[in-house]
Amino acid sequence: MHGEVTCHKARLIMQAPGRWRSGGFVAVSQGRIVEVGDLGKKPPCSKMVDHGSGILMPALVNAHTHLTLSALHERLETSKGFLAWVESLIRNSSELSPQEALRSTREAARTLRETGTGLVGEFGPFFPVEEHLAFMGLEGVVWQEFLGEERDLVAPSQTFGGLVSSLAGHAPHTTSPKLLKKIKTLCLKWDLPFSLHLAESQEEVEFLQSGQGKWARFLESRQFSFRDWDCFGLSPVKLAQRLGLLDPKTLLVHLIHVSPKEVELLAQSGVGVCVCPRSNWKLHRALPRLMEFLKAGLKPALGTDSLASVDSLSLFEEMQFTARNYPDLKPREILQMATANGARALWRQDLGLLEKGRSARMIYVELDAADPWRAEERLVIEPPALVKPVGW
């Protein structure tokens, strides 16, 4: 028995990229999908909600954000390279009041919901954001990131509504190898997902290869101790492999600077991958090897990164940028990145597809398209007139 069943219908239903129904319905009870069918048969519903002539589809998954940096939107230096951006980030962060940071975080969570994101991977060292995400009906993983040397760590609270709290390393050029290994070991012990920024910048690559260069000088200027780190002479991916970080319970973010052989290594490890193309281009004028990722069997998710490095938190705008800059990518593949791949990356296999038994976390997109092929194309190249959460 399902109790009260609400059926949602629209002109087109995208159960998954490449799987469409025309004029069908999605029957929902207690937040779960009980049936997806055609209107030719009698729907098992207590009431029917007709959303209109647009598209009913899975809610989007923004697999990497930093909402607590939202107050820094348009305040940072983004035209003079990564290091200048980091320096302006540190300087401006210190000038933020707690009230301003809290207010902007809440507004960012609202923006995620209003632009169709229903599942999020949030990353940050600052105050807890779970309550602000939950207030907007968002679910996902909230990682507390750590920088610097080894320290005592405690298990985070396991859940806050549909949110899981976990631990993450910031990056291999900011977090010591011992601390990275410790965090990963504890995440495995506590059955929590682990995440890490990896292979994002040339500064990171140079630092790990030699222990010298711009990043080393920057750390020294801040009295940041790193000379005893056992990490030098390796690429970022090779270091992550040596530290035991590469497995299906890890989500790696960015991966701009990886070789073809390292792409194969990542695919063989089963590791999760999230790319943030707009942020990568704005800060580094470089993009990840998406076509090689897909060819190797990786299933990249899509993230916006933070408002400190992009103009918006809209995954529709992230998809549009991806479509323009990867012309060989099919619209279906881009939509997959923003839905099912993202759900998989955040260990939420019940999301990303509209199927019986899965979460009824959907969105309705106001977009007039006569057929699924045209609808897929328009979803990734045009800003939608309206995006509305459905079922959450």
C-alpha cells in the first residue's frame, strides 16, 4: 500500500537522458516513485498535477560547490592567474563578517533550488551549512575540508535530513600527505565518502614535482611548513595513488592536469570524478580532458564550484558552457553528467533517474520542444524560461 498517490504529468518526461515518454505520468507517494507510465492506461493516482507543455525530468546534481564563499562573488582577482586569485581570496575572506557569510550562504542555497539543483556536494572549512541546505529542501554530501598538518579528527554527525556530513582533504599542495591518508582511512572506517581537489593548477603540479616554484614561495611567505612532506617527485594523480586515495569511495574534483595514462589509471580505480569547466576556464584558462575521460569509462559529474570563481550557481549555465567548449560531446552525455553521473558521484543511486522505487526528486522545465531529440539539445544550449522543483 502506498497511501495517497500524486501523478505528475507534462508534455515530455525525461526518465533519463535518452529515455523519454511523450504525454506520460510519474506517480509519487511519500517521496518515492511508484510508477512511470503512459496516460493511455489508468494512472494509479489520487490526484493529477499537469505541469504544462514543458519537460519533467530528474533534479540536477551540482556535485561540487563552496556555498560559504558566495559573499566573495565579483570581489576577487580572476584575471592574473590562480595564485593572485588565492591571495585575493584569503585577503577578502578575512574581511567578511559572520553575518554576511551566513546571509550569502542562505541565498546561494536558495539559488541552487531555484535553478533546478536537488542534490549538492558542498565543500568548505567554515561554519556548518547543513541546516541552510535542508531548509531549501536540498540533499547531498557536506564535506568539511582540512588543510595543513596532521591533527586529531572526530567523526561528523552522519545525517541531517537527506544530507551526509563527511571529511575531505583540500588538495595535495595544501594538505600534508599524512593528513590526507589519515582522513581517507577514517572515511573508510566510518563508511563515509572522501573528496579532494586534484590536478587543478600548474602551481600544484610544479610544487609536487619539485617542492619549488611559485606555490612553494607562497607557502613560505605564510610560514606554512611543508619541507618534510613526503610527496615530491610525483604527479598529483600518482601521489593520490601512492597514498591509497583512489577507490570508488573517493570523489576527485577538477583533474585538469592528467596524462592519458593517468586517465586510464583513474578509470581502473573506480574513483568518482567531478569537473567544473567554467571555474577551470576562468581561473586557469584550461579545461579537463572530458572526451578522454568518457572514452576510458569514467563517468564525470558536473559542478559549478563557487561564486568566487564563476558567475552563477546554475547547472544549466554550466551545461551550456560545456556544450560550447566540447562540441563533440552529445547533449545526452552532458545531461547524464548533470543528473545520473552526479548522483552516482555523491553515492545517491536512488536519484538521477525517474524509475519505480527511486526518489521523486524532479524538476519541471518550461521548454517547448516537439520531440525528445530536440528537447535534449535545447536543454543544454538554451536558458530555460522556468525551472520548478517537483516532489521536494
